[in-house]
Amino acid sequence: MTIADWLMISAVLLGPIIAVQLTRYLDNKKEERERKLQVFKTLMATRAYTVSWDHVVALNRIDLEFDKNNKKEKAVIEAWKAYLDLLGDKSIAPDQWTLKRVDLLVELLHKMAQVLDYDFDKTHIKNSSYSPMAHGNIEDEQKALRTSLLQVLDGKRTIPMAVVSWPQEK
């Protein structure tokens, strides 16, 4: 057998194996990117509703989906850590905390956009979300209702009642 014959046999045997491995590798890379995109898209979609379940779940997936050993993705992890650190900080005045929270979230989303090849600047990320006032009002009302109900159930508040008429005897 000649070298050409051995090369042909090797190509016939190794070709499918290499093709399958290459396909698996490409599929894994695509799946990793899709998971990162899902986290990013959820955070972008909920950036005006930072207490939503979806937003919190997406934040908690960042360190799972982004690789600290990748230089660009490491910047995402560092921005996420700074944001997470602020979220747990109760020593800052509420108005300052809110301003800093927005800035750190914008920084995080900007780093993620860069990794995922989205061309969003920080101003776009910060100012291009829509949150109707009605949603804020509903959240405020629901919070007030829950707080009041808990006060009633704890015996710290009473339900005001007024009798407007007495039953008539027949």
C-alpha cells in the first residue's frame, strides 16, 4: 500500500469523527452565546423594572454564563460584582444609592453589549427604556395594600368601620 492509500483510509475513517467533533464544538459555542444573549436581553428588557423576578434571575445567571477567564467577559463579571456589592449596601443615602445603582447597571449592560457585539452606548442603555407611570402607580398601590394588610393581621392597625343603618325588625 502506498502513502496515498493510507491517507485515503485515514481520511475515510477520521473525516466523520472530525466532522462530528467540529459540529459539537460549534453547537456548544452557539449555545453558550444564546445563553449569554438571553441574560443580556432579559436585563435590557427589564432595566426599568429592576425588582422584577426575571431581572433578578438574569442577574444571578451572569457569573454562570460569562467566563472570568475570557478577557472581555471578565469585565462583565467585574461590573456585575460592583453592581451586586452596591445592591447589598445599606449605608448609602437612598437618593445617592439609586443614582449609583443606575450608573452601575448601565455599566454592566454596556460591558455585556460589547461582549455580545451590540453597538449600544451608555446613553442609549440608560435613556431608551419605557416604563409607564401607571406601572409605577400599580406597584406603589400593591406595596401599600400589602403593608396595610400585614399591619391589620399583626394587630398593629384596625379596619375602620361605620354603621350606616340598623336592620329593621319585622
